[in-house]
Amino acid sequence: MARITKGILGGFSGKVGTVVGASWRGQDIIRSTPKPSSRQATGKQMLQQLKFKLVIGFLKPLTGIQNRYFGSGSGSKSRVNLAVSYTIGEAVQVTADIPKLIYSKVLITKGDLAGFQELSATPQTGSIIRFSWRDNSAQGNASATDKANVVCYSEELGTFEIFESVAARTGLTSDVKLPDYYSGEQVHVWAYFHNAEGNSASNSAYLGALTLA
């Protein structure tokens, strides 16, 4: 791989002859066209590919959140890459060669901001989930202006519902309403805080699988 520093053509994207041009982390690069492999993937390689496909498919709708609030994104790995690596390594279980997500170990966000204290979530009539928590805005790096956020996922429907900035940390309670077609469906629920500046977040908290009324 080579980096383009200057030239009469500047950077380019796509394939030209035997080289491919692209932009990577704000820099123009060129590399040779990869040669197709005739080797058949081993069982271990195929399992890793299945894990990767499972995790990428699951996390894709969360890219906007994780690009801001998952780790530090230092070095060559972006925050999204860190989220993928974490999920594959910590939140996937293999049974009979079939990888499955362990939702209780999934992190939507990963950061140093103080999280929730005594957080609970209770389904209400009308596809509503009621959240409540204790005010810990005076502890550590917590602030009264931190914002609570909620992420819900239906495995059956394969869909996310994301609710950002639903309440301040000192609000102590918030109701979020999912579309009516979620009635009777089971959803996995996570919540997290981010600060008012939008540059720091807590580790997300998993609240279990709730059946909506």
C-alpha cells in the first residue's frame, strides 16, 4: 500500500489497471489489486466469517452512535472497528458451529462517563417502556445536564428503535413509545448517558428482553 502525498492527478477512487485508489482515514492511498484465492476456507475461517457477518449485520444500524461513543478510536482502529472487535470477542457464543449474539454482553456505547444508578425499565400499555433511575449527578464526572438515551432491538423483526436525549440525568424518569406493531413483541433494551457536549458517553446498560404490551 502506498500513500499519495501530491501529484498532478491527486487522489482517485476505484480501480485503474492493476491498482486501486481509495481514501482511508483522510488520506489518499493506492494499493495493488488483490488476487483471488483458490484455497478453500477452513472450518475455523468459515466460523470467523459467520461471526463477522452476524456482528456487522447487527451493528450496522448503530454506526452513527458508535462512531461517536465507542472507545477512543485511537491508532488505526476507528470506534466502529473497536465495536465490531469487542462484539465478536465478547458477545458471541457458538453452539453447534452456529454463532449467536449474547445480548446481555453487547455494548452499544463504551466510555468513561458515569452510568445509571438503580436503573429499571417496565413495559406499559401502548408499546411504551417506562424508565426510572436515581439521581447521581453529584458523583464522579456525572453532570445534571447529561442526556439519557435508549436503544431497543427486536430479534424477531430484525429492527432497532433508537431514542436519543430522552431526558436529563436529573429527570429521573422517561417514557419511550415504540410503533404500535411492536405490541406483543419482545425487545432487547439498552440505555446510556452522553454528556451535553456530545463527546463522551457511559458504558451502555442492558435491561433485558421485555415483552411490550
